[in-house]
Amino acid sequence: MARLHDSPAPSSPRRTPPGHGSILDAVLTSMGEGVLVADEHQRLVFINPKGEHILGVGAKDVPVSRWPAHFGLYLPDQVTPYPIERLPMSRALRGETVGRTEIFLRNAARPAGTWLNVSSNPVRDEAGVVRGGVSIVSDVTDHKATEDALREGREKYRSLYNNTPVMMHSIDQQGRLISVSDRWLTTLGYEREEVLGHDSVDFLTPESRRYAREVILPEYFRTGACWNVPYQLVKKGGQPIDVLLSAIAEQDSSGRVVRSLAVIIDVTERKRTEEALLESEKRLRSILDNAPTVFFLLDTQERFMFVNREWERLFHRTRQQVAGRTVFDVFPQEIAETLHHANRRILQTGIPVEREERLAHDDGIHVHLTQKFPLFDATGTAYALCGIATDITERKKMEVSQRFLAEASRELVTSLDHETTFQRVAELAVPALADLCVVFVRTDGALLRPVAVADSAPSRAADVREFLRRHPPASGAPHGPSRVLSTGRSETSETSEGLLDPVALDGERWAGVRTLLDRPSLGVPLQARGRTLGVLFLISPKPGRAYAPTELALTEELGRRAAVAIDNAQLYCSAQESIRARDEFLSIASHELKTPLTSMKLRVQQLKSALTAPPPLPREKVEKMLEVFEDQLQRLARLAEHLLDVSRINERRLDLRLEEMDLVAVARDVADHLAEQLRKTGCEFELVAREPVRGRWDRLRLEQVMLNLLTNAMKYGAGRPIRMEVALHERKARLTVEDHGMGIPPEAQGRIFERFERAASRNYGGLGLGLFITRQLVEAHGGTISVDSTPGLGAKFTVELPPCPLAH
């Protein structure tokens, strides 16, 4: 072997046998791989031409320790110089056999770098001593590039397989999963070991599993492909998701499917979106179809593309009948011409327009407020005209109605007399709303009383008033004013029979009234603060045409405003009456309180005079004075107690202390208590109580009821017999107090139980609170009190208390 250095070696390496050196050199020189030989002193002693070509740097007498710097040898990171001790030649010189080692080479001749594959072996003598080393160097740059490309391809495929935004899996010939992508696992929530080896259909819903086995898989294994198959996969937690599956198969030479790759797209959200879009379109169509306004679409030739149900309802043509037709095919010529000119301007200018349009309806011409605007495509070209129309005929009528109501409101506040207000209400309705208007109020009985009548024919008004006086509307009639009053709800009718009795209209006397018989009618309640004050009843001015909903609404509003005006008038009158009653009460109270005080003052003066001037007063006279004192003090106590009771009633503090008792025993105690007073008034008293009347009541309050009634009887029937009876009547406790005094006028019997009212003449003393308090005490027990009286013959008061659970 040739040496690169002329200096003799410390010990010569083993020589090749004669004749063999040239052959070995020729072999090494002709090798397709580089060969480097170093002696035991780490000197390069041989490098073949291929080695020099691969390394790119000429060989010199370079020690092995300088090879990394001289040749440009780096670790595979291509940055770190290769460590001397790790070089394959260094290791071989230490006696190691080094297999294929990857080294990166970069120098001036190889600026782009070259990948080397180096193997090194030690050279030993017969004694096994290492005498040198041999390195075989191969340029594997191209091979490594191929491997890197292949590895990169595999990595890209693996990355694509695992990171693709869709799920992927592969199955074998038996349909078992042999691989799944990461997205497949994360979407369904499984670990890889939980799914590999399982049948792919195991992760489908039962319905999808049946569809796959019976339909899709047989066809797939026959053809080797399937596209966009709708399935439902089941997540690990049990939630189904909607997917589309497409798969292709790898087939062997016989056409048999060996394995397959499936791409699965999660379309759950897309399906929900599509369903939501379909639902939205359906909802939009439903909204348009159920909208109370007209909606339509015209193309650029003014042909109908769509109309909603309201359009169909108003114009009596279906959308199928008008599709493709123009406005000239649908509307009269004059109307169509106007519509056509407006439509053309909008399509040409592209400017939305709001305009009033007159269109023919079944009942005549109506006014529509129409908004029209063009629809543009992506290029900005108008491709359709949209119209939304609202019938404002009633709105225009409403404007007239509002003016009417404003005028009515001004008229209704001109008087606080409710009778005058009733008449003004009736006159306001004629002739704008009615040919005849009658205002009714409820009487004390069951009949209705007409308090105001207005007629477009004044001469007929008197006849109508007289007819209604003789033949008022029946209280139980299924229609008419009585029905409106009882229900508190408005009512329309095709006739006026609810107001006018056809049978009673026979005869020449009522000929004028009979002309109103077949007219449509309308009744509305007059309601304020939750009370129905009366009924406003109208008869239509147009025979045969019933009242429209707008007319009903207008009349109801008139009724509400009238009721408020009437209620205000009544409140005013009530307030005036309350003020009068208050002033009268203050006058009466002042007198009632002053009378006993004056009497006691006189007695005090008499006693004072008697004490200062002898002789002393006789005992009998002093006792008489004291009796007067006692009587007047009792009178003051009763007045104070009455006032206190009224205060409790006003503040709802009238509490009852119920206990079991016999009402007969209470009556006897009260009679004993009043015996002396009855004797002084000269009233013969009779208590009738045939059997005990037991129950739970407040004893003190029932004593007060009896005392008030008996005191009243003594006041107004002095010197005449008084009878009190306690008995059971239909399981109720009944108490009656009957006197034979002056009696109570019929017109006063309805108000004597109100505060500050007297049972009879106002010439009698008292605050007018006794019967008011008595009624409140009875009603607090759940009972009732009533009076039956004939003037000059006395009065009979009857108290009935609730059923007595203790009665026998």
C-alpha cells in the first residue's frame, strides 16, 4: 500500500505478500465505495479515488484526529463537528467493529453537503494486535433524500390522516376497523384500543347498522366504492351524530376487496342548519301566509311570482291561478293602469316607494297603504318587485271616529247632572251611529228603565219612550239590553227584537215604532270602576246592514267615556250629598252631645245652690237628680260607643269573639236590663221564645243589636206594645222586633240602614247611627237584617243569622 508520508513508521504495518499488493490496490481503486486505511499510529496510509471523490478533499498526511476539521465531518444535526472519539475509524483503531454510521459532510467542494454511510473495522496481526483500521465510505445522499421523501410522505399521510378535519377509518375484508384517524377518535370520544378490531357498524345507531348491513356493505364489497352514505354514528356517551360516509376499496388481482379507506364527514351541524333553514323558510312562508297584510312578488315583466293567503282571501284567486299573470289579468283596467305605471317606475329607478292605492273589494273600493321595493341580485340588477300592502280603509274611518270621540268627550263634560249626561250620550249617537239610541239603567226591581231616548225622527222618540215604559225589555231575554246588563258584554244582533217586543207592537198606535223592528242592533255596557251603570242600545240607520267591528269598537269607546262622565257626575252628587250629610251629622251630634251636658250642668248648679243655702235638699230630690245624672251619662256613653263603633267599622277592626250560647238567654238578659226603661216609656213588652236557639256568636255584639232595635222601638213607638221573638227558622236563628209606632215611609226603608239616617222623623233625637251599626254587626256574623213597615202601623225588623250547627 502506498504511504502518504515519507517518514518511517515507528513500526511497520504488516506487509502484503509479494505479488499481491498491486492486485489489492487495483481492487480497492476500482471499488464503487470509498476506502480509507489508517495505521496503528492513526495516520492515513491509503485512500482510493472513489474515497477522494466522495470526500471532495484531496488526501494528505492527515491524522485521524484532524479528519472532522479537514474533511468537514458533522453529526446528523449538520451543525456539531463530529467528535474525534466517536469517529468510526477512531473506534476501529480501538478495536471496535462499527456498522453503518450516518455522518454529514460539508466542505468547500461539497457546500450543499453530502450524507455518508461509514463502516469501520480494525486490522489485526496474527497475534490479534490492532495494526490499523479500514473505513468503507458510501455516498448515500440520494438514497437518504429518497428515504426522507418517503418518510416525509408517510408523515404527511399520517398527519393528513390524523389531522384532517374529517373522520377517516380503514376496514379489512371482514369489515373490522384496522385504523382510525385522531379526528375519528376525538369526535366519538373513544381511545384507539377501544375500537380497533371491532366491526365498523358497531358504532352506528341500530337503524343505520341495519341499513349498512342490508344495503350499503353488500353493494360496497361488490363495487369497491360508495359515496355520501347518510349514517348516524353514536358517540361513546350515547349521543348520535349525523355523518356522510364515502369509501374506496383496495382490491387484489381477482377484484376482491382487501382493505378500504373511508372518509366520514360530520354533518350534524350542517343538517341542523339545513333543517333550521328549511324551518326558517317554512316559518317565513307561514308568517307571510298568516300575516294580516297583503304580500306579493312580481317579476320584471310584472307577472305574479307569489301571493300570500291574505291576498288570496281579498281577491278570491289562488296563487296558482295568478302565477305568471300580470296586473291587467287580475284587476280592472283603470286600476291596473295605475298599478302598472307605479311598478314600472320602481323597477326602472330602483327606488322604494310607499303609496296609497285604491283596490276593489267585495264591499267596494278600499284604500291600501302599499310599500313597494325592488329586489336585486348579486350584480345589482333588479330581478323582482316586492309589495306589502295594508288595508287602511278602517284606519281612515277611525280618524273620523277619533274626531267624533273627541267631540263627544267635550260634550260629556259640560254637565255634572247624570240625567242630562245620559240624554247627551243618546243624542251623540244619532245619527252618526244609529237611527235610535236608548240609554237604560237598572231599577230597584228587575226591570230596566229607559232614562234617555234620542231618535233621528223626533216625533218617534216620544212613542218609543212610551212603548218602553209600557213594555220594558224582559229581564230574562236571551238578547237585548237585559242580556248586556247582566253579562257586562257587548252584543250585536240582526234585529231589534231584544229591545222591541214584536207582539206588543201590533196596532196602529205603534206604527212608527214598528218601522224599527227589523233593523240590526247593538248594545254596549256603560262600565266604570268595575260597575255596570247601564246600557247604551243602538238601532242601525241602515236596514239590512249589521254593525261592523269598527262601529262596535267605536260605540264601546263612546260607552266607556260616557260611563266615566256619568260616574263622575254620580260621584259629584254623592260627594255633595256626603258633605250635606256630614254637615247635618255635625249639627245633630253637636245638639245630641249638648243636650245631656246642659241637663247635667243644670243639676250641678241646683246641687251647688242647695249646698250653700239651707235648708238641705230632701233625700228624694237628690236621688232624683242623681237619676237624671245617670240617665244623661248613659246617653253620653251610648253616643260615644256609637261613634267608636263607626270608627271601628271604617277601619275594619270590628272583631267578633265567638262563643257557644243560647240566643234566648241573651234576649231575656237584654229584656231584664231594659225593663225599667220600658216601664218609663209605657211600652208593654212581650218576649216570645218557645225553645232554645243555640249557636256560636259574639254575645256582646248581639246584645248591642237587641238593645239598638228595642231602643229604636221605644223611641218611635212610645206608649205602644213591643214584641220581640227569638226562634229557629229553616235552621237559621231569627230575631224579630216589632213595634206599633209611627212606621217608616216606603221611600225611606231602603236607606235607614245607612249612616246618619233616621228610622222615621228627623224630629227624634239621635245620631242616625244605630241601625247602621246594627246592620254592620249582623253582616259581620254572616247574617241579614230587613224591615217591613206600614206608615202609622209600626215597623217589624227581622234579623237572620247563619245556620246554627248547635241547634236541635
